[in-house]
Amino acid sequence: MTLTREDFVALDAEDVLAPFADEFDLPEGMVYLDGNSLGAMPKAALARAQEVILKEWGTDLIKSWNKAGWFNLVEKLGDKTATLIGADKGEVIFADATGLNVYKLVAAALDMRPDRKVIVMEGSNFPTDNYMVQGLIKQLGRGHEIRFAEDGEILDAIDDDVAVVCLTHVHYKTGNLHDMAAITAKAQKVGALTVWDLCHSAGALAVDLNGCNVDLALGCTYKYLNGGPGSQSFMFVAKRHHGKAAQPLTGWWGHDAPFGFERDYRPRQDIRQFSTGTEPIVSLAMSEVGLDIFMRADMSEIRKKSLKQTDLFIQLIKERLDGYGFSIATPLEHDKRGSQVSIYSDNGFPIMQALIAADVVGDFRAPDIMRFGFTPLYVSYVDVWDAIDRLKNIMESGSWDKPEFKNRGAVT
């Protein structure tokens, strides 16, 4: 049976997550399918920002490190995030940016496997992970090497020479979801450690770090977790590694007694050891607003809606956009799919720019992928229909071929 817009209206009427959309501030008429790059702003973020800036900073000043709990905010937010990623309290902390945390965790893992020199990574992974590990091993100068492997090759690439397997759970371009449990089990069977990047899965699907016996992990908060542009990354270190894993950026926030002002570094023996320096409190406060929304949502319902919406999006592409040169890059199988649909197109960049001009916001990843991210807390089923409807109009009219849609800015 051919789908109609009314079918999508009916799905919205039955959606248990629909009320959450009212908690986000999005322009009227916009279909925002870029939450896998930057999440929408929670309406409560403005009031929280004003509270932090005007009262906690403006009035209470330095007293707020204790009075407002600034100093322990990195651990407080870590405990909240732990509930979303299958970790225990005391295993997650907020700190720094994603790239820096890749550096810290891989360095710690290599130190725990000093006799091994191989790091398994995915060559097509988001570049910052590869770049940071390349820089790390160059700096170490101890003969480490990266063994790049793509999906389908990874298990075979993990052998007795491997010290660390460092992978992104959901591929940033295709949305391919790796089997965390199987890969972690293979790594640990040969004595290697795992570092998982959760940037494209935390907040989008159920993650079970302890259930998969993961060693180390990290993720960002500005995508599905709606923490704001450039908001802090988080790190997970399994409790069995506390006091054994030692990160290299030994700043004062990771010292066992930071206000003892000792001359020499003496690390904490818990997750706090992975802190480095003073964290940006305003940004952390914004992250808590997004996390608090998730505390009231059911992750199983989020995943259920995500899969339903991406299924429908794929179905509409096949039904309504046949003949326009599109092909699906994202796996069709639910157990291999994150919360996005990626489309191959030779004209992907100008088509995406035309879509954005039509108030359907996705993004483009070179050389030929159009990405559409689905954030079930604020993306409706009607949004799915409207996105494809506007894309069909663009393709039928040929408006995507206008010169203004071919000019590339710094960010695509």
C-alpha cells in the first residue's frame, strides 16, 4: 500500500515520545535532520544559562565552586550519562574534547599493554580519531603501528599482536552499527583492550558497555544528547581498570588532592584521574539540561521510534525518488543501523544545499554522501514525510542545479 501524509499524521498521534518535542526550540516549519551533527537546543537551556551566568557567576562568584557544585559537576554529569550507556556510577566523567579523550584513553590502554605494538582502527572512521592516534604513536616513538580494517575485516584483524582496538560504534558516514559485544570479546580473547567511540550512538540507541565488558569508551554530548555546540566529551573507564589505567595529561584536576598543591603529580585512583584541567562550567551546565530530558525518556522507545522512522525514510526514498540516482549507504538490517540514513549521490552537495534552503536540514560528507540524522525526541513522523516531499520537489524541478547551491562554505 502506498504511503500518504495522513499515515504519518496518524503515527504522530500514537507516538509516546511526541510530547518531548515541545521541550526543544526549533524554527517553525523546519525539518531538522542533523541532530547527528548538532542537537537542537532545549528550551530550558536559556534559563539555565542565565542562572549560571547571572547568579552563580555574577553574584556568587568563586563561592559557586562549592555552593553550586561546580567542582564536582564533571562527575555528576558522568553518573547521569552512565545510565544511558550501560555503565555504573563512578565509571564516567566529563572532560575535554573528543579528540583529546581518544588520545588519553588510547595512551592509557597502550601503557597497560607495553609489549604489544598494534592498534586496530577503521580507516574510514571519523578522521579525528585516526589523526589523534597517529600523533600519539609518533610522539611515543616506540614502534607502534595502526592496522586499518573496514567493516567485515575487523575480527580477522585482531590477533595476538594487537594492544588496542579503537573503533567508533556507529560509522559517522554510513550509519553502520558495529557489533560491540563480538568485537570486544574477540579483542579480550587475544589479550587486547578496547576503546569505543560513542559519538554517534550515545543518546540514539541503547548502549551496554558493562554488558559487553568494554574496557574504555568516550563520546560527545553535542549530537544526540543536545548539550550545545562544542559541549564536553565524556569518558568511561571500567572500574576494574581504576588505579591501573593512567592517562598522560596529568593536570591538577586529576590529582589525588588538587587543593593540597603538592609539587609532584599523584593521581586519583578512580575515574577523576582522567580529568586534566579546569572545565568550562557554563558549557557543562548546558549539557545537564539535555541529559535531564533523557532521564525522563525511555531509551527503548527512542530506539523503537528511530528504527521506525529510518525504515519509513528508506521506504519513501524507494517509492518516491526512484530514478534520481540515489542509493542507500546505510544498512537495512536493524541490528546494523544507527539513527541515521545516508544516501549516495553524485550531486549530493548541491542537492543538500537546496534541501537546506527548503528548510530540511541534513548535511553532506565528502565525496558523495548526504546524511540525515533522526533524533526521536524532537523529529516527528510528519517530518519524515515532509523531508522526502521537499526532496522530491527539488529533484523534479531541478532547482538543486542552481549555481548558488554549488558554492562550498567552510562547513558542509
